[in-house]
Amino acid sequence: MKDSPLQQWIKNFNSHQLQQIMTMYAPGAILLPTFSDEMLEGYEQIEPYFINLFDKESPECKLTEFIAQRGEGWICESGFYTFSWGPRMDREFARARFTFFSTPAPRGFVDWANPTGWQIATHHSSEEPE
């Protein structure tokens, strides 16, 4: 069974490979990122955000829980994940809530880093309030 767009995104994020994470996003995707107060649109704005995030030491994302809703031509996945980074014995953690809204990838789109058949159109992620 194929991973959902969210599950594949987490695998790609944890690989620390920029191109693997970027292939998950549709060309005009919108990202409301966890660690920024700006709205990002399209590859030109989204890519620098992940370059900066991957500069942290050993960043990882662990899925805590999520619910997926599906309709004709869309998947919406919402829930919680935890980011961590830093030295093994002194990691920092940030628990966040998210929503991924994905639509079918263009016909003929095939990429080993995104075998789901979906691309993220909108991704909202914010740290949980304390």
C-alpha cells in the first residue's frame, strides 16, 4: 500500500534531501511554515525555508497522530507531529499541529521521491501553544 502524501513527506523530510521534500509540493503550493511567520508561495519561496531548516543539526519529524479525509480529487490530512534537532544528548523539540491539502499530481508525473500520485497544494503547520 502506498504511503499517504503526509507519510511520504515525513520520510522525505527525514532524509534531509531538499529535492525529495520539494517534489512533494505542487508548483504554486502555499506553505504556512512552523518556524516562520510568513506565508510562502511556490518553489522560489518554499525552498529557502527548507534549506534553512535542514541547516539545523539532524532535523527529524515524527508523526504523533493524524486523521485523513478524502474526497474526489483531494486528500486532507490533519494532526500533530514533533520536530527535533540538535546533538543526540541535547536535542530540542517542537510539537506542532498541521494540515496538508493534496491534489492529484499531473498525469504522467512520476518521481521516486513522491510515488504517492499526489502533490501538496497547501501545507499549514504551527507550533502548539504552551
